[in-house]
Amino acid sequence: MRLIDYFPTSSISIRNSAESWQQAIDFSMESLLKHRYVNEKYVQEIKESTLNNGPYYILAPGVAMPHARPECGALKTGLSLTLLKQHVGFGEDNEPVKLLIGLSAADSTSHIDAIQALSELLCEEENLSELLAAQSEEQLVDILARA
């Protein structure tokens, strides 16, 4: 399966800004919730875990992958991508985030290929720069489709 195939319809979006990290998580989980990849409990668990453990899902400067454990309400394996035009803070000690990749992993193995493809994409500085600078959802789709 290609990386782009893990993204359900309308799961790649650009937003101007988020008022808080909680709203940023809501944005990143919106399409996964709508398409029943996750339930409300899953989204709440990400927020509670962030409050208790910090934003453990910040992958690189400006990039976060909010997720929770499969048993917390992940129904199907999938990804979403939300690009914020303005960074949002995830606490004083953490890098501000502009790109959120929502992850729903229905079990401990079904998302491994997606994570590997995503890692390869993000480890190339040029790809990351393109994602962060994208001006349209179509540009984001094109970048993900190359992976």
C-alpha cells in the first residue's frame, strides 16, 4: 500500500491557525472521526495523555503526530494531515507545531508500513520543507503521493 492510500477522503487540509494545541488536535482528528477511523474517546485520550505526559508525539521541529493507543478508540488504521499557516504552541518547553499528522492505528502492526513510508518522506529535508510551505491541499496530496 502506498502512503497516500492511508489517508481517507478529505483528510488532508490547510487551516489558518488553531487557538490552542487542543484545537489543533481536533483539526487533525476531524476527518478520522468523521470517517469512523477513531471515536471521540480516542481524541479525548490524546488530549489527556498530552496533559499528563507532554506532547510525546512531536517528531521534528514543527511536526507532530498525535495518536493514542489502539485500545483507546482506534477503529481502523489511517492517517490525516493538517497544515497550519500559523504555528501553534504545545507548551513552553516544546517547539511550536505547524504540521500535524493524525494517526489511527487499529492494532500494533497495521500502521508500520505507513510509518516507515512517512519516516522516509520526512527525513528528506526538501520534502519536509515542501510540506511546510504548501499553499494548497492539492500540493500536499502530490507530495504524499510521491512517497
